[in-house]
Amino acid sequence: MTFLKHAALLILPLVLLSACGSARPPRLPLALEQAATADRQAKRAFRDGDLAVARNLFEQSLRLQQSQDNLPGVATAAVNLAVVYHGMKNDDMAMRLLDGILADKLTPYPAELRTAAAFRKAVIMVDGGNKEAAAAIEAATLLCGKSCEFTAGIHNLRARLALSQKDYAAAVNFSRDAADAAGGNKEELANARRYSAAAEAALGQHGLALEQYLAALELDKHMGIGPRIASDLDGAARALTQLGRKDEAASYARRAAAAHDAIRFKPGDTTAP
Amino acid sequence: MTLLADKDERFKGLFVKVSIFVLLAVIGIALNFLYAALRQGLFVQKTPVYFVAPTSQNIHEGMAVKLSGFKIGTVKSMTLNEAAQTRVELLIEDKYMHFLREDAEVTPVREGVIGDTVLAVDRGSENKPALRAGAEVSYVLSGGLEQITQDLRDRLFPAIDDMSKLLHDINDPKGDIRQTLKNLREVTAGMNGTRARLDQMLEHSDAMVANDARPMLQSLNKAAGKLEQDLPNLLNKANSTLDSLQKSGAAIKSAVETSAPQFSGLVGESRELVHESRKTVDSLNNNWLLRSGVPQEPQGLINMDSND
């Protein structure tokens, strides 16, 4: 019996060690593995700002997914590719990709990916000041239903559209809805604060605007999104100027200028920001 | 009566048990060493041979000696001889010695693009006697990328020189080719004159046959004679020109044919190397020890919001 105990004590660490060295995950078909690899590399390139490489890799991923008739993979790659094309200012190509999913009612693409495509289309249209942006937002709302991953984003798009149409009261309301729906989505919460701040400032509520800009600034700093930090600092400087706090305004303006310069700075530039 | 009488049954025979345990561990370690030594060929009988290399570059002690890709020995030592060259002592396993002949050659080659350099042995001619212990083998430099480039350079440069000489000859107003063309032009001009005179003769044949036919025929004879004289020269020169061109072309072709497979091999090896590296990195990423340290890329859609 003692021998058995000792043997068990010796074997146990070996069993635990072997448990640590878990087996490799099961392998997918080769084309899908290649597509997943291309997808990973494309995201990395997109994150690093290398849009041309990201486009090529997402196109490769899309072709591989199509070769396997993997509909979720096809829709995902198409939406991602549309995002990249939008980043490259080629909205025609982006819209063609998104319409390829949205207009094809017969192919059973997953509903959440159709919604993602509709939301992305609405973002592109709002960005481009398209007249049919409102219709695109409504289409996304229909696909989203009562609540979905993009609810806060859709409210924010409405707020952006209202801001561009100088309907500031509506913009405040929509951004409030967005903030309520954002939950843990900090990006959309920060966007809601920023749109709300812009609308409040336009309505002459500079104290409220400053409050919202500072809230947005805190969130954007937490996420480390440079251009938005610069925009928040700019907004705060403007609000402070309106409130007559000139010194503070100048300080925020300096910080905003530094942030703008730093964003423009590229590695290899001879002039330091 | 013992001072420290141990009443606990579990401690009975403890010394013996511990001794057995330690002994087993020592035996295990010794067996490991023995196994490693056997794997390293420590107990294998070896025969010394040597070669002399101009430099010890790319050669080091312990370097593998391979025959047809199989390790048959190692570099034992290197010394500088009286001629300031490197004398390299090799130890070849006895069981492989019968493969090697007196005219065996040793060449340093790289295994793959970034692989180790090893000494590859060419076994020599079948009709030669077997290599004896302590004998010298020839050392031949070859293989590396520099060598291939040098080889290609050595072959291409004379061919390019030939081509430039040929072009120079063609452009030289006093050169054979220009002179030949000049002669040809003169002959052609002579033929034209002859033809004009023949035409004239035909026109006035009735009246002038008796007076003019003779000089014209003489002129025709002359021209034909000149043509007969010049044409073989011209053909010879044209032939020699073509020969030179052909030789240059053959030299270039041979150089490219010799080097192309090596370059294509290099490209293939590089591609394979990249592929293998990717596989290795993937494997490392999947390893339990490193997996936690490698950030996993999220699958699915790019994380974008309403402001992107």
C-alpha cells in the first residue's frame, strides 16, 4: 500500500506536467487555415496602418473563404475589406462589397454579419455626407432589431447626421441614447460624449460641452486613440475660451497642437514634432 | 541498548532504501552518459588522415566530415605548417575507410543557406588503392555563394571580352570586316559597270561587235576574276566572324547553364527555409510554454465604431 502511495506521488507530477503540455488545437482544412492566417496578418497590417498590405491579405482571405463556400468567413472578410477600402478613400469599392452581402437575400449569410455590413455602409455614407445616409441608418436599425452589438453605434450615427444637419437638439438626444446603450463599449461611449459636447457647444451650453469633452478625453486616453484625444483637447480649449478661462484654454490648445503634430509625425521624418 | 532507538516501523531499513534509490539514480545518470558517448561515437575506432588547406577559414575542430550526406568522421585538430598553411587532421571511422581512395577529395560545403559548414568527401576513383591511415587527401575549395559568383564571373568575363573585341573589329575602319565590306562594295560597283558595258554592247552589237566586244569581255573577265579572288576571302572572314560569335554564345550559355541550377537551388532552399521558419514560429506559438506570452489575434470583424 505504501509503495502504491509513493508511486502515485511520483506519477502525479508527470501527469500534471503532461496536462500542461496540451495538444495542438484540431486542424482546419488547409484553405481555411490559410484564410485564418491571412486574416490575422491583415488585421496586424491594418492596425499598423499598412492599408495596402491589409487589402491584399483580406482579398486573399476572401478568395480562400469563397473557395470553401464558408459563408460566415466570406461575409466577415468582405466587411473587413470594405473597412480597409473606406480607409483608402475608395468608397465605391467598399460599397460594392457591402452591397454584395446586403443585396443578396438568397444566400444565408449570418444575420449579425448582415447587420455589421449595414452598419458599416451607414458609417461610410455618413462620413461621405451622402444624401441616403438616413436611409442606410434605418436599414441598419431594421436589421439590428431592438438591440444588437451596433445599437449604440447606430444612435451615434444619428447624432452625427443631426450635427451635420445642424439639428443640435436632436444630436444631444441621440448621443444621450447612444451613451445609454453603450454599456461597456467605451469607443461608442466616448463618441457619444464628443457628439453631445459638440451639440451642447453649438447650443451655447459651454459648461456642459466642457464636461462632455473632458469625459470623452478621459475615455479616449484610456483607449489611446490619438486623433480623438487631439479632437477632445481642441473642443475643451474652445469651450474654455467661451467660458472666459483663457489661460486654461491656451494650455488645452497647446496640448491639442502637440497631439496633432505628434499624429502627423511619421518615423523617419527629419523634423521632430 | 541504542541511544536513539527508533520505534517507528516505517523507518526500518531506511538506509538500505535510500541507498538503493541513490544507486539507481547514479546508474541512470551513468547510463545517460554512456548512451550520449555511444551516440557521439566515443568508442568507435577511427583512422587519422589529413589535408592541407590554404586557410583555416570555414574549418573548425569538431566539424563533421560527411560522405554522401552521412557523417563518417570529424576534424580532430588544426595546425599551421611550415608553409604557413593549415594542416587539418581528420578522424574517419574505420568502418567507412574502405570507401575512400587515394585520390579522395575534401570540400567545405554549407548544408542549406544558413546551415553549418561541413567537409564533404568525394571518395575518389574506383581503380585507385584504398586510402591509408595517416595519408593526405586533397582539399578543393568549392560550393559557397562567393565561389559560384566567382565561377560565373570567370566564365562570363572572357565571353564579354570576346564580344567587345568583336564589336571593336566590326567598328574598326581598317579591320577585316570593314575591309571585306569595302572590297565587296568595289566588286559590286565593278559588276555594275560591267553590266552597263554589256548593255551598251548589246545595243550596238551589230556595228561594234568587232571593236568593242573584246575589251568588254576582258573587263568582264577581270571583274569575274576579282570576284573569284575576293569571294572566298569574304566567305572565310564571314565564317570566322560567325565562329567567334558562336564561341562567345556557347561560353555564355555554358556559364549560365552551370550556374543556373545552383542559383535555382539557392532560391528553392531560401523558400524552403522561410516556409520552415514559419512552421517553427507557428509551432512555438502553439507551445504551452510560449502560448500565454503570444497575444492572440481576435477572430472575426475588425473592431470599428461609428467614428471610424
